[in-house]
Amino acid sequence: MFIDQSCLFKIGVYLQVIVIVSYVYLPVMIIQEWGLFTYCFYSRSVFIYQSCLFTTCCDSVWCLITYQCFFLFNLLCMN
């Protein structure tokens, strides 16, 4: 499916926001949900554009939020 340059720019901005937010909230999230969050963060945050399309995120609040945000963003981008 064709993606124009403005869409790629939006994807880049979105991924940067995810990275920045993950660094801000990483210590707090690890303290709150050590097992689930570490699994989600290391297995999904780096490749969230792939894993959230093809896998179901675990029960961590972080994964659910990022999955839903990417799903909505994908609908806006791929029309």
C-alpha cells in the first residue's frame, strides 16, 4: 500500500514521541509493573510498528495505550 511523504513524516514524529515518553515514564513503569512492563518494553517498543500490527499486546497499560494509539494513527494514515 502506498504511503506518501507526509504520512512518513507523521510516522516519524509519532515514533519519536513514543521514544521520548518511554524514557520519561520508564522508571515509574518498571517500579509499578516490573514483569509485564519489561516484557512489553523490550519486545514491542523498539519495533512497535511491527509487533502491534501482528501481535496482541500484553496486559500492561503502556502496551494497551501504545497499541490503541498506533491503531488509530494507522487508520488516519492508510486511507
